Amino acid sequence: MAHVVKPLRFSGVKLKRTPSFVNVTYTLTNPGTAQGRGEACLAPLDEMGFVTHERNLGSITVKGGTDDVFNDNLYLPEEKWDSALTVLLFTVRGMRCEGADFHAASEPLRLRATGEPAAADAPTPKRPGKLEPGEVELSGVSLRQGSEADEYVLEYTLKNVSRRRINAQACIQGYGADEDVSEDRASVLADDLSMHSLAAGATKTFTDSVEFVDSKRWDEVNTLDLFLDARGCESKPEKAPVRLRFEKSAVLQASDEEESQPDELDPGAETTEADEIEDEPAEEVTDMDESDAYDPEVEFPQAPSTPDEETAD
């Protein structure tokens, strides 16, 4: 008897938000006879139904003719949730949610961002088109070292100058003195940064940690490419629709540790009143406690007042 494959069904979905995470509890029912396996996915949608981000919730396995309850905690910061009007839940048979057919492995479920059922007339879920040259401006690049010698933090600004939502993956690619290197060596000096989603006309500044496979190779980096494409570092920088090349030395700022060091005193600097107060010697410390404090009235007691003095006006 052949196993019948049917789309999985979602039910009993509960969403719980925290500042950086969303907890999702859901039931998956397999109405077919073949085992259902793959990944459960969550995609926030904007007011027009466009996907802003896609995230893997977790691996799923449901035997034919049964159901199972799943609970996943997904890292999704508030800034990636603030434009979500509705949420789409779906499953895929492989490992990748991005770009997968919403209907291939399950009956997708549409909810409001609060977890309530979405309106029947909600816009159809869809992904924005491929990023084209001239649709995003990249500027304000700065690079700084963190507290560790091999830790770097990149800051940059993106402006969507198009009339539609843009989704793209950022990538940083470093180069040494010789840029003509093999793909394997180039990948050691590349790092996928955040996936970004910008509404039409939006401008945002992003901060990403840069983590090369071999962090010790930072010393050989002279030049870097920051670029955006649908596939991030899987794409070639020279073919990316948005790309900015810069010299490492031109944008490298002082490390966080150096910035936190106090300024050295200048012996020729003018002394202020506040400095003089700080330089005054501290009060002499003795072994006396509060009970030993000197009270002049105890050593030289006051004479008691007379009744006339007490009643005198």
C-alpha cells in the first residue's frame, strides 16, 4: 500500500512575545499516511502582505494519521517585529524556509501578530521582488574593535529609495594585499551579517558583529566590501546590486576599551575649584565609634534652669 502524502495542518497556535523572543506553541496534524518531516517556519508580514523576515522555528516529525504538539522559542528582536501586522506559519520538507513554497508541505496558517485569527480579507502573503541596483543607498560605514583583539563591530546606514519593500542579506568581505585569491580563502574573510527588511522610503542604521571563520586573519585585511543581495555571502560582491568598498584603516575607530580609559592628567592644566576640593585631605580616621563621640555637655554639664526661668515669658 502506497503512503499518501497530505499537507500538514496547524491548530492550537499560541504566540507569546518578549522584547527579544517569540514563543510559539502549536499542534501539527498529519492527515496522510506518510510521515511528515522537515522544518516549521514563521514569517512576519507587513500591512500589504509582504514577508519582512523568515525564521526556522524548529525540526518537525509527525507520523501519518497522528498529531503532535511543538513548542519553539525564536529569537526575533522587537525591531524585526514592529512592522508585522500578521504572521504566517508554514512547514517545508527541507531545511530552508527562505524562498520555499508556502503550500508545498502544509496548509499555511495566517494569524494576527497578537496570535488571534487574521481577517479573511487580509492581503495574500508574498515575498518582495529581487533587490535591483539603485533601490538602496549604503552610507555611514564605521568599524571599531571590541574588547577583544579579534572582535570587530560594523555600523552602517541603509536608505530605501524605491517605492516598495526591500529584503536583502548583508555581507562583509575582506581582502588582503592580494585580492586574486581562491574562493575557499575568500570565504575565510567573509561573514553574513543581518537580513534586512526596509519599507519604501525608510532609513535605518544597523550594528553587526563581524565574525570571520578565522578571526586571526583580521591582521591581513586591508580593504573590505559591504554589499547586499538576496543570498548574502553566497553572491559575488562585484555582482551585488548594492556595494560599498572601503579601506579598513579609513573607517577603523578606537576600541571600546581604549575609549573607556580616563584621560591622563595634564600637569600644565588649570586647576579648578572642584579639583581643589577633591585634593583636600580626608578627615582623620580614628578607632572611635559613634558611642565614643565627644559631647561637651557631658564633660561640662549645664546647670538646671530654675522654675522662674522656665515660666518666664
